[in-house]
Amino acid sequence: MIVVKVNIILLAVLFLLAFALGYMMRTAFIRKCRDRILELEKEMMRDNARILELEKEKVELLRKTKL
């Protein structure tokens, strides 16, 4: 029979360190995703503003050609 001594305090400390490391990694990943989402939203707003500007120019040109 093999006897293994387990230090409960060491096991608890290792568990807490693993938990903290996992939490920090998850938090960093979520922050990175949020930053990417904000960047994409800003890009979409710029693109939509440009489309609206082009539509406005198109309407103005159509008005000029009909007059």
C-alpha cells in the first residue's frame, strides 16, 4: 500500500493561485474582446456616416439634373 501525505494548506494555496490565474486570464480576454467590439462599432459608425454623406450628394446631384 502506498501512503501519500497531502498538505491541505499547500493544496488550498495552489487552488487559490490557479483560480486567480484563470480569473486574470479570463478578465484580460474579455477586456480584449470589448476593446475590439468598440473599435468595430466606431468603424461601422464612420462607414455609415460616409454612406449617408454619399447619399446626400447623390440626392443633390439628382435635384440639379432634374432642374
